[in-house]
Amino acid sequence: MIIHPRKLAQDWLQAAGIKISELYSPSTGEINKIELRKIYAFNPVLAQNIIETFNRLNASDNPNIKFNENLKTTLIGSMTTEIMKNVSDGETKSKPTLIKWMPSTAKEPDAYHSRFYGRVMTLKAAQDLGLGIRWGCKCGFQVLSGGDVFKSRLRKTKATL
Ligand SMILES: [Zn+2]
């Protein structure tokens, strides 16, 4: 079983009816309130992160800020972080989920993460190294052991997020 956390995050957000591309309205220069409300109802942590990013961008003097891109990355990144936190929840040292780090699907992969491609480690170790969590990370992982436990955790994560 190969998981791409970022892709999963996008799929689950889409399944929840959240239109990532309509999160920001360039015509008003504001976050689209309808989308924000949907996100808040889905998971308040995600909405909070988006508002924080928006406020930070608004306070910046940089005229070249891409609001759309930054807010999208925040939403998907926060969602991916939530997924990673939840799927490793309940991991024990004696029975860890072993994973193999899979290469990023990004056009310009992160050099820091590329050194881990193909490495076998616990899911927790990968999470600590920022798999799916590091800004813009598009890496994946293959579940090598504990697949059934992992699958049930994944189902639970989907139901609770
Ligand atoms: Zn990565």
C-alpha cells in the first residue's frame, strides 16, 4: 500500500465539498467566506491556520505575494499534518508501522527529503523528519508492515477529521 499524504489530503478535502481553488477571491482580496465556513465546520484547526496565514500575508509589505498559492498550501499542508498525526496515533515502540520512503512527485523535489528516498523506517520517524508535514512536501510512503492496523487507523482518521 502506497500513500501520498498530500494527495490524500486533497482528495479528502474535495470529498468534504471544499473547493480549494475558490478559497481566495482576488476580486475582493479576501478569503471566500463560504469556503472558510465549510472548512471551519469540517475542522476548525484548518480554518484557524488559514486565517493566520492570511493575516500574516496581509501584514507583509511584499507586493508580489501570491495569496492564492499561499492559502492553498496552508490548507493542504495543515490537512496533511492532521492526517499524519492521526495515522501515527497509537503507534507503539514494540509494534511500529514500518514504511519505505517514496520519492516526491514535485517538479523540484526538496533536497533535504531526497536523501531519505528508499529508506525503511518507522512511520513515527518519517513523521519526525517531516514526511507530509514539511512545507510543500509531496513525498509518499509504502507501508511495509502493520498494514492492517494502519488501514484501520486510516479509516478512523478519515471518519474523525
Ligand atoms: Zn518530502
